Amino acid sequence: MNKTELVERFTAITNKREYLVKLLEKPNLGALRLDINQALEELDELIEEFEQVFPDEKTS
């Protein structure tokens, strides 16, 4: 996998972050809310690390 493919795949993943945020707004999630919060935290950390490795690439 080359850098371009990696950036494209990562951008596709980061674009799905908004879906998690919208899902978190639903009132009837129960315990699933914890899992969504955890997923968002981990995704944010991954985005931060990716941007440190590839500072010239825009992911959002």
C-alpha cells in the first residue's frame, strides 16, 4: 500500500466520525453510549497520530 492509498483510506475512516457523533445524539442508546464515546476518543487519538506522521495531509 502506498502513501496515497493510505491517506485515501484514512480519510474515508475519518469522514465516518460524524456518523458516530450523530449516533451519540440518540436518546435511547443505553450502555451503547459508552462504546460510542470510547470509539470517538480512540478515533480522535488515531487522527491526531496520523496528522503527526503526515502533517501535510488533510484528513477532515
